[in-house]
Amino acid sequence: MHFHSPSSLLSVAPSNWFMNSIAFWTFLLLGCMCIGGYFMFRKFLKVLPKADGKSKLDWQNYWVERSRPLWSDEMKAFLDQLVQPVPGPFRDIAKHSIAAEIGRIAVESNASEVTREHCIKGYIVATPRRDNRFLVTFLEKNGIDYTPYKHLVK
């Protein structure tokens, strides 16, 4: 029988901490790629044309452009206040989709300008249902009356 000394085994087999760090980084990078892929897939679904031939992003851009003259500086500042709880990297995207919904509501109601009521209603409608708890907390904390639109918050 031939026995190896412990020092000769160390030179042949990789150390345990090295293998663990390789496994850790593999899972970390795989997880990051999955998360990134999820968000890319969601973005891809937004640009697919619907039955009317326009995508969700096309409609958002349409309503933002159509309602652009209706926005006052005061209502733009109010929109900035509404999107404040959204994390920084997602704030511009959220602001665009909320502004599109507010613009749609204002244009469809034949308003001469975007009002605070349009902003509140559009903000509630544009906010995903899963975020309604945060939405209500934010509105109450800032003293914004949403009682006429309570039926939209479920």
C-alpha cells in the first residue's frame, strides 16, 4: 500500500474554501441573471403589439404626448411627490406610466388641464394591485384625500 502525506494531498486537491467560493459565485451570478432576465422579459411583453396593433408602451407614449399641454408646473411637482416612494432606479419608468394614465384620464374627460383629482385617480389606477397597501399608507401619510377613489383601491 502506498500512503500520501497530507502535504502532497493539499497540492493536488483544491481547498474546500476555494470550491465553496466558486459555488457561491456561481449561484450568485445565476440568480442575478435570472432576475435580470425576468425584468427583460417583462419589458419585452410591454413592446409586443396588442390586438389594436399598438403595444402598451406605444399607448403610454401616445397619452403622455397627447396630454403634455394639459400639465401645469404645479401638477408636475405633484406627480413628482406621488412617485417619491418608488425606488430610484425604477422611478422614471413608474413616473412615465403613471403620467400616461393621468393623461388618458384627463384627455378622455375633455379637461382643459390636469387636476389634482386626475393625478390621484391616475396614480391609483396605474399602481399595481400588489402595491395598494403601500399606496394607501403613502396617501394617508401625506394627507392626500383619496375617499372618492376608495373603490379603486382593493
